[in-house]
Amino acid sequence: MYEGLEIVSSGKLLHVKVTGKLTKDAYQTLVPEVDQLIQEHGKLRLLFEMHDFHGWTAGALWEDVKFDLKHWKDIERLAIVGESKWQEGMALFCKPFTSATVKYFDHADVAQAQSWIAES
């Protein structure tokens, strides 16, 4: 398992915490988990939390593109929690690749992100 990835799921809520640089190995851990949750619960709500995050390797970036294309209709709500302006920009960048409602939160507001992702 990729060390910079932590996945916690509860029903249709999926909380993914990432640190460092995401690699292709991280997606080999994440994708089966997402696929299983979609099978069990339908559309998911995803909280993507970044701490000391440095982006993707080239292989991981390709895996991310494939993931986005495969699951663009399967994510209902996406909360992105980050620590920097470029991470905030990620929320805007990913909107065309998903039908989800996407919202960015600063790392200090992670509790607010958790509330938003869980609300009806």
C-alpha cells in the first residue's frame, strides 16, 4: 500500500487523505475501494484532504485522468481540503471532469468540509 494515502469510508462517504506525491501505486489502492463503494452505495461523496501534498508523478497523473473519465458521474459531492492557492485552483480545474458539486476548503476548515460533505 502507498504510505501517503489514508482511506476511510462510511456508507457513501469516502474520506481520502494524501501527503507527499501521489504515485500510480496509490491509485491501485484507491480505485478498487471506490469501485466497491459505488457498487454498494451508488453515487459517492468524496472528501479529498491534502497535507504537505506535492502533486502527482507522471504515472499517477495518467491514472487520475482515467479515474476521472470512468467516475465522472459517480461522485455526487466533492470537498477538496488543502493548504495552498494551487490546491484551491485544483477545485476549479477538476469541475469539468465531474458532475459533482465541488467545493474547496482551507485545511483549517476541515470540520466544515466534513459537515458539508455529509449534509443532505
